[in-house]
Amino acid sequence: MARLFAKLKAIDFFKKIPSDLTEATLTGAWLSILAAVIMVFLFTAELISFMSISTSTQLVVDRSPQNELLKLNFNISFPALSCEFASVDVSDSLGTKRMNLTKTVRKLPIDLDMIRVGSAVEDHSHKPAPKYDAEGHFDEEPDIDVTVPLSHVNFDATLARYPIVIVNFFAPWCHWCQRLEPTWEAATKEVHDKYPEWDGRIRFAKVDCTQEMELCRAHFIQGFPSIRVFRKGHDDIVIGGMHEHETYMGDRTKDALVAFADSLVPSAGQPHRKHVNLSAAPKTSGCNLAGFVMVKKVPGTLTFVARSEGHSFDHTWMNMTHLVHSFHVGTRPSPRKYQQLKRLHPAGLTPDWADKMHDQFFLSEHAQSTHEHYLQVVLTTIEPRRSRHTGSYDAYEYTAHSHTYQSDSIPSTRFTYDLSPIQILVQETKRPWYQFLTTSCAIIGGVFTVAGILDALLYQSFKVAKKLNLGKQG
């Protein structure tokens, strides 16, 4: 056993020098203290570095799940687009088209100063389009006493004379107006035969908006034909304390119009009552549209435009001036995730990092002006180390380029979005424990070795200097 231990001693890396063969020096003591201080300092710095979490940023192909939908959030005011016809449409490069989205969109009437003046407008886009009599149905009717269209000269006097006046605001070029014309004339004759002038309770009338543009604009007519009901000189209906127009939304057949007139006659001279075929049309010129839409993650367009299945529009009347209160992509981060994003984002967060169009105003200076905003969207995914899968957050940022042009089609406001196929992936990383051990050993060993070399150099230098000094003295 003793021989075995003797052989083990032969492979000792740390052979000891007898203490009586060593010499302690003051220089070595100072170097030892300095080396110890440096070791402690470097070790502490290394420990802090090991305990801290660093980030790595990579550019990768978008790893979003297949068929994942993207949320577009908006709040936009159009001071000259009535909520009666305002529509939100979505289309994309795959051929998907969705018209007049209503489930996640709120419409509020506003005035020219963009101040709310009414309650939320109920959208009738999913109701069946009004029926019409067959074309040519009244071609063989005997001569009909066609009511001469009202003008600004006699409009107010007519409203004041009859308790109930049903007015058809039309434009001769409008297809739907042309189709309604014979029906309206036939219904006018039958109603006036049934309720002659001496009865004086109801009157059918019409206004040519191409001749009486100011009169039609004063009543906020944007789509043709618009059938409004005036009682006691006005078409106001009070809903929730707000004044709005009454507009007829029923079928546009002779029987339907006559039946509608019959149902209104008993209320002549009585307090105002809402009719089943009447709907509130905002008594304002503008509309605020707010909400969100879910779209596929492919290039597409979000369009704001006037739309109706039973109306036509004069393009020169449409004014798409608008104020973008907010437009952002994706879901707003919670306060905790916002702080993570602010801390880990490669370039930090600017005040408009998620909403580059906040409070921007776009004016239609010319007729038939369409506004187009081109958005390039980039996805940044933040993956904190402690919750790599459950706590990750997708932050969408975009650049916006806007321009206005005149078009022959109906004016609109379009947000064209294009998503980058490259995703910015920011991950928190922590150094492995073995790197900490390796670096710690390197610090201790390196400082010890360097200090030993310096001590040897200084010791030998002092010896040489001492010998030279003794030689000079001898």
C-alpha cells in the first residue's frame, strides 16, 4: 500500500516546496493584495453578468400559425359621410370580399365639427333589399296626374300645409330612381284620389336633387332615392333625446307605398309615433366609425365608402375628408407586456410605435377625391425567458404612406396593408452554468499567473539592481 501511495505522489500536479526554501517579500505581498482585489472585482462582475439576462435578435421567416387572422383596429371620423350609407368593406389578394361589415363596427352620427350629435345608428345592411314593382307594370295605366316636383320656393309651404308629407328625393340619372318613378306616380295618384285636397291630411311629393342641390344637401341627402316622412313641417324623430330623420325603408312597390300612407293617415294631427317601416336616418352630415375587423395575413384593403343596395350616389357630392383618431394592428399590450416590450425591443419604443396615423387629418380638396393609405406591417415577437411559450407577445408596427387622387369611381378611403414575410424575433437568453465556471477559473488562474510573472520580474530586477549597486561600491 505504501508503494502505491508513493507512485500516486509522482503524478501530483501541485508539488510543494519546503517553506524553508521560500522567501517572502514586501513586493510580493503588495502584488498578492492587488491580485486578490482584481480577482474579487472580476469575479463579481462575472457573477453579475451570469445572473443578468441578455437578448438576442434574429430575422426569421414569419412563423405565425397557418390561417391565423390579423386584427385591424380603427377609429375614424368622416364629417361629410352619413352613417345612413357609411360602409366598411374588406378585400384581400386571395379574392376574399366582405361588404358592409357591421358586427364589430360602431357608427355614431357627428356634425361638421366632429362632435357626436346622435345615438349609434342601427345598420340595415342584412335586411332584404326593398322590392320594386315589375318594370313596365304601369306602362299601360291611364294618364296619371304626375305631381310637379317641389322646389326651394314651395317646399316649406307644402310641409306647412299638410300634417304628413312623404317626399321622394331623387336624381333623374339614378337607376333606382328611374325604376321607382312609375310606381311613385301610380302610388301618388291612388293616395291623392283616396285622400283628396279637401281631406288635407297627407301629400306625396318629390324633389329633383339635380335641380335643387342646396335643398337636398340641407336635408343631408346622399343616396338616391331617399324617401323621407315629414310631419308637421319636419322629419325629426326623437330617439334617446337625439333628433334624427325619419326615412322610409319598406318595399318600393305601389301596394306597399299606399299601405304605408294608409297607416300614417290616422296619426295626422296626433302626437308623433314611430312606424314599423320607418327608420332613423342621422340628421347630420357625418359619421364616426370605430371598431375592428379580422383579416387574413395576406395583402388586402380596408375600404370606407358609401354603399346601399337600393340607392345610387352622385360622385361629385361625396366628400371623404376624414380624421384618423387611431389605427393600429394587432392587440394592444397589457401594462406588463408593454414594459417587457419597452425593455426588450431592439430599438426601443417611440410614442407612435404602434399607431403612426394617430390624429392625422386628410382633406378632400377636389370633387371625387379618393384617399389611399399604404401600410407596410412588420411583426416583432418578444419571447421572455421565463415564459417562452405562454408569455410571448406579438407587436405589430407599420409605416404609412398616404396620397389623394381623383377617380371616376365613387370616392372612398382605402387602407391598403402589406405584411412583411420577415419576422423580428427577440429572445431572452441566459448563459449556461459551465461558462460561468470556466470564466471564473480563467479569472483566478489568469490573475494568479500574471501576478506571479510580475512578482518574478520585479524580484529578479531588484536582485540585479542590488548586485550592480554592490559592484560599484566594491
